[in-house]
Amino acid sequence: MSIGLRFKISMLVNETDLLRKVQSFFGFGTLGINKDGTVDFMVKDGTVDSMVKDLSNLLKIKEHFINTL
């Protein structure tokens, strides 16, 4: 068993350009196109997936949303 954190935005595949802009804005994360016609922007910590090994990226997303309130 492992425990980790994940931030994910899912949209229809026609919104891929918008999610690329989100990825560019933050400067990290991955995009993945799914078989069901959706695309995901995802940031995970290293305990679940090795794509993003730094927990600070997840904290940067949290800080962004707190500061925009």
C-alpha cells in the first residue's frame, strides 16, 4: 500500500490546448489523452508515480489557488 497526493484536471479532448496552457503556466505536470475522449493534466508526488517526484509542485498549485481567492 502507498499513499500519495494527486492534482488532476480532466476535460474533453477538444480542450487540450487549454490544458497545455495550464501546464505551461505552472511549468510542470503531464498531459494524457484517454480512450474515452478526455484529456488530463496531472501532477502526482513521487510516492504514487515517478512523473513528478517533488511534493513542492503540489504545494505550488495549492498556494496558487489560495492566493487567487
